[in-house]
Amino acid sequence: MQGDHAIIPHLKADIELDREGPNFTTLNTWAADARRKLADRIEKNEFGDGWYDVHDSPGKPIGKIYVDGSGALL
């Protein structure tokens, strides 16, 4: 129908992690753990639009996440 528009939601999430560690296996585990925690927070809508600091379990900053939610008319 003319004049009827659907809004298509769009989410952009860029994650930048910067870690040092004893070996790549440990770094991969730490990165995966951080991404799982971020995924849980995204699923719970804990982020608005913008940049957010990412911290490890003890609270040390390890990177940033950028989230942008928008909608486009179809």
C-alpha cells in the first residue's frame, strides 16, 4: 500500500580489544570471555548509541565498544 512504510532496525557494534598476556591461547580465551560478556549486555539493551569502555573481570580497561542502533524506512 502506498504510504505504508516499514522501519527496518539496524545495529552496528564495533568492538576493539587491546590485551597483553603470556601466550596467544590465553589471549584468545580472555578475548572470547570479554566478547561473551558484551554479547550478554547487548542482548539486555544495556548500551545506547556511542562509545563505551570495556573492562576485564578485575575492572582493568581492555578496549572499547561502539554501538549504533538506527532504523531505516523501507
